Amino acid sequence: MKKYLMVGACAATLLISACAKDEAGLGDEDQQALRGNDMEIRNTRTSEEQQSTQFGYVRYDKKQLNQDQEQQNVPMMDREATANMITRTLLKLNGIEEAATLVTDDATFVAYTKSEDAEQEWAADTVKRTALSMLPSWFDVYISDQPTAYEDLQALGNNKVTEADDKKAIDNLKKRFRSESPQGQDPENYQHNGNGNNM
């Protein structure tokens, strides 16, 4: 589980920082200055293989950023890419046969099917921990092992975070997921034992 948590945390950080709008809100002058000092401030990735294996590195100083614009710049997140990453990671776990993930603006819903020999509490706790490890800390995760949960998530899959009518549907989904399925341990109960293991 340690490996999944570390991979998830790194991936979530990369997703958020990589999806920021307009190169962190830099103007044309700032962009030109950055290009002139490319080796000093960020890694250059020249191939797909390097992009997936090279460390991420970015450096700015305050003069290079428009501070007024930075105050209004909210980190952007590719919700579909995050949902894809969570779902694929869950299917790498022994005991999880199928999964679907819906990422909204501050909540993530996971429908999953465990294998027959997997314990229900173990599956719930593992699914929740895995999803949380790949998300920013302000997200709540709701999980369900009920077959109808897949249809619930699919029904909301094409909606947008700006649609006001969705709030009621999402609130209802939170209540239903909590009432129909175990939700795993409360994240506040997760212990860090000092050697990198969270299990």
C-alpha cells in the first residue's frame, strides 16, 4: 500500500501543477524571460519516455510572475485524468475486480466490485485510502460496493461543476453512498508509524 500512496501523492501533485492555466499566469515578457533561462528554472522534456521518468522541477522568482494575477490564479485540475488514474490504480489491487470513479469539485465517488474472497471492510478501507492518496487534501471520498452505484456515477459523468442543479444530486449521492456501503476508516484515524507505512 505504501507504493500506491507514494505514487498517488506524486501523481496528484503533478496533475494539479501541470494543469495550471496559461503557464501559471505568465505574460508574454515573462514567457520570453523564462525561455532565455530554460535550463536554470525547469527541466526540458524531449521525449515521452523522459516525461514519464524525469523528476519535475520548476523555479520562479517574484519578478517573473505578475503577483496581482497570481492572487486570482486557482490551480486547475484535470478531473477526468484524475478519475482515470484512481480507477486504473484500484484495478491493480488484488481483490478489486471493477471500479468507476467520478471526480467533482470537492468530492470523489468510487463504485467498486470486490472479488468474492476479499473481505468487505478491507476492500472499503483499501479503496478509500487509495483514492484519497491521489487527491488534494480538500477532497472527500465516498465509496459504494452496490451494483447500482455504477449507473449513479455514469448519470453524472457528463455534468459540470458549474451546474447549480447538480448540488442536490451530489448531496443525495453522498447520503446514499454513506448509508448503503461501508466507508472505510476515517482518514483522521490513519496512523503514520514513522517509516513511511500508513497501513
